[in-house]
Amino acid sequence: MRKSVWIMAACGVFGISVLANMPAQLVIPNSAGSLRLLGIGGSVWRGEVRQIVYDGKVLPIRDLNWKVRPTALIRGTLEADFHEQQSPQNRGKAVLDLLSQQYELRAVQWQLAGSSLDPWFRTGVDLRGQFALDMQTLRLPANGLIPRRVQGKLNWQNAVLEMDSQLWPIGSPLAQFSGEGDTVKGIVTNAQPLLPGDISFQCTRESCRVDISVQPAPEAPPSLSSVLLLLGLQQEGNRFAGQMTLQMK
């Protein structure tokens, strides 16, 4: 009996070893719906993806490396730590439940320049500054990219709006968000309030609706009021209010 157990254990270890050391491009699909992985290399155990494309647009992520945690297989999950090769501080953990085929990202810490998001928003305003993402969890269903559950925060550091080659600094907004199903909701606060007020948003896969009610601080550049009007907000006294819709594709 004991001999049979050892044989089964040895076969299991051998099977996992063979799978882990297989070329990643033979095991990992290079596309799933609108998502494409370009330049898959290495092995399942330790590999890399050169670029990630979603809906025809290249995500601001390059040379993403991963390393699998073999002990997680005991719990019926496939787990891997990942990081960006050129910016190791950009990192997180990916988890695949082998039974339900649900994907989840955990403890994602990511920073990127605001300008890298310009291709994703069809507005006349460009984003400048630095974005810092701290996402506790992002759960995705099998064969889908619409979140089942998401929670985290996004800090826009040294935030600047650029329009017609002019720059308008607006502080350092902090967005806290959470969601279940296909809708993500959140609120925005500003640690350096040149634009104090109430801002909330609700996003789906297609668009983000932003409800805004702000009043520029006395030290804000006078031209900032012109930008708020160009964004479609209505002015009542010193306060600007309205709703914006940003198309995501």
C-alpha cells in the first residue's frame, strides 16, 4: 500500500514538472476574446509576455514576467507572481481556480504615466502626471474580461489636464472604487484641492459616467474655469456641475 502511494506521488510530481517546464507558448492561449498576448516566451513555470493588446489597443504594459507558485496546486489553484521587467515595482499576483476557471488578480501595485492612457479616452483633454494603482482584487469569470468583483484605489499624482497645448494642474485626486458584476462605482477626493467638491463615477465595459460638482479654489488658474466649461459642465455662480461620459473603446 505504501509503495503504491509513493508511486502515485512520484507520478504526480513528474507530471507537474513536465507541465511546468513546457514552453509557455504551447500551453498559454495567445488570445481570449478581445485580449491578445504578444511575444509569449519562457516556460509555464517561469515565462514572459512582451505586449498585451485589448480591443486593438496596446496596454501600457511591456515585458511582463511571471513565476508560478507550485505549492498552490495543492489547493486546486494555479498562482503566479508577476512583475514588469523594466519596472519591478509594478507587480502583483495572478490566481486561476482550476475547478471554476475563474481568474483573479491580487495585490496589484502599478504605476504609469498619465500620457500612456491617452489612446483609451476619446476626449479633447489629455492626461498628464503619474497614476499609481493599488488594487486589492480583480476577479474575472472564465472566458470573460468583465469583472465579477473589483476593489482598490487609484491615485493621480501631480495631476495635469492638457488641452490645446495648455496645462492646468488640478492637484492629486484619489479614486476609491469597488464593484460587483459588470459595473464599477467609486468616489474621488483631492489631497491638494484646487477643485474641491463632489465627484463620483460609474463605469462599464463600454463607458464611464462621471458626475461632477466642483468649485475652483481661489488659487486655481483662472483659465481652469474655461476648461470646465469646455468639458460640458454648467456654471452657477462659482460652482460647476454636470455629467461627463468617457467612451472606453
